[in-house]
Amino acid sequence: MSAADTTTPAKVPPPRPAPPPPPAPRRPRAEGTSAGAGTPWLLLAPCLLVLLLVMGYPLVRLVTLSFQKFGQSQLWGFQPAESVGFDNFTKVLGDGEFWAVVVRTIVFAAGCVIFTMVVGMLIALLLQRVSGWVKTLVNIALVASWGMPIIVATTVFKWLFDADYGILNAVLSRLPGVDLIGHNWFASGPQGLAVIMLLVIWGAVPFVVITLSAGLTQVPKELEEAARLDGAGAWGVFRYVTLPILKPIIVMLTTLSVIWDMGVFPQVFVMRNGHPEAEFQLLTTYSYDRAFVVNDYGQGSAIALITVLLLLGVVAVYMRQMLKIGEVE
């Protein structure tokens, strides 16, 4: 017998059983999914309801009046409102005075927006380079001017630019070769609208400055330092680093400024003592005059509806720009 025959064979351990497969993840119940999707609408419901009540009826009434002949007789109930189709829009769009008002409104709003954004950006950049107590004083002044009621601010500006008692004429007349004593700033439309534009800019700059200052705090200092090390000057850092980061905020502020400045009414109305002359008319005051001075509520509503459509065009441009920014990011 050989050694191989006498050797006891080794016992092989039995194979371990395979671990059980992990349990399949449970799918969320349909009830939970629908409830989660409806939660945002539930939270927005109070706000949407308030907007519907506050803006829904006036907007529907505005659209209805724009397609009707509605004057004093209809207002007092002596005659029923008469549907005239698109006649109000035809008369408005065929009126040369209306197009002059549209051009004046666009130029006025564009000037207000451009100067507001430029001055606001300069002040916001300046606040990043001053000491803390100076920044605090400037912010207090900005908030105070921003919180001042429009009627009060307009009255102050009327006094500043008054022809007989205005302090601005008295101060400027002290300069060599300048004589503005008794000068009427509202004798011509361009000068008067420039004064009103200055009033609008003065009231709009604080919001722009505060918003841009908050945005500038989000600009990484490392990027600015890297740009300076690469040889970029102050303008280069602003153009290639600061401006792209602030672009969403600038687009938002510009759109809001266009909407606000296209809707300027109390500044013109109060500055001209409730009776703006033809060369001071903007779309808002022109619509008001047609409705409540001429007593043609149909045409006044048509002008107001055209203004709303113009503003919706501005909103559409804003949404398109924001979507583009979102795609880039």
C-alpha cells in the first residue's frame, strides 16, 4: 500500500449560501406625489386670490370699456354702453398726437432708466471703497429719500425750481456770467421734462444702489485679484469680472425701472398743477385726460390697454433674457 492510499482526504467546507438580493426601493405613493406637487400652488393661493380680486376686475373692465362708446351719458345711466368694436383703437392709432406722446414717453423713460442705472452703479461702487461710517450715513440718506412720499418730493422739487422763489435759480445766479433770476424751467417742454426726469431719478436711485450694493458683496475677491494679477485695470476688472456676475441683477433692475418710468403719473400731474400741457403729456397722463377731462372713457381705456401691452412686451424681453442667463449658468 502506498503512502497516497493511506492519506486521509481533506474535508472541503460546503459553499456559503449567496446573500439575498437587496429589497427593491419602494415607489412613492401617487397620493404623496400629487400632494407634493400641489403644495406650492396651495401656498401661492392667497397671493393669487388677492391679485385676482385687486387686478382681475379692473383689467376686465378696462378691456370691456376699450371696445365700447362710453361717455358721460353712459356713466350716469342716461344711455346704454354701445359696442363699437375696434373703433377706439383705430382712432387712437390714427391720431398723430398719440404717436407724439408715445415717442415722448419712450424717450423720457429711456433717459430715466439710463441715468438711474449709471448713477446707481457709480454710487454702489463708491460705497465699496469708503469707510464704514460714511457708508452708514449714505445708506441712511438713501433710505430717507426712498421712503419720502412722491407728493412730498414733487412739492419740494416744485419749490427748488420755482421761477420766483426757487433756491436753484438763486444759487446758480451767483456763478459768474449766469443770470437765472426769474427763469421759468417749465416754459418749454424739454426743460420741464428734464426737471421731472431728475425728480424720477432722485426717487429711483436709492433702490438701485441698495440692490447693487448687495450684489457687489457676492463678487468673489479672488477673481478680482486674479484679474489684477493678469494686468487688468479697474475698468477691465469691472467689465470682465464684476459686470457678468451682476448681469442678472442689472437685467432685473432695468426691467423694473422701465416699467416704473413708463408708468410715471403723479410727478407730472402734481408738477403741472393737475393740468399737464400738451408738451408734457405722457401715456399715463394722456390716458387720464382722454378719460376724465374729455370724458371719453372708451378712448382712455384703449390708450391704457395699449400701454399695458407695451409693458407686457418689456416683461417678455426680461423673461427671455433671464432664461438665457439660466441656460448659460
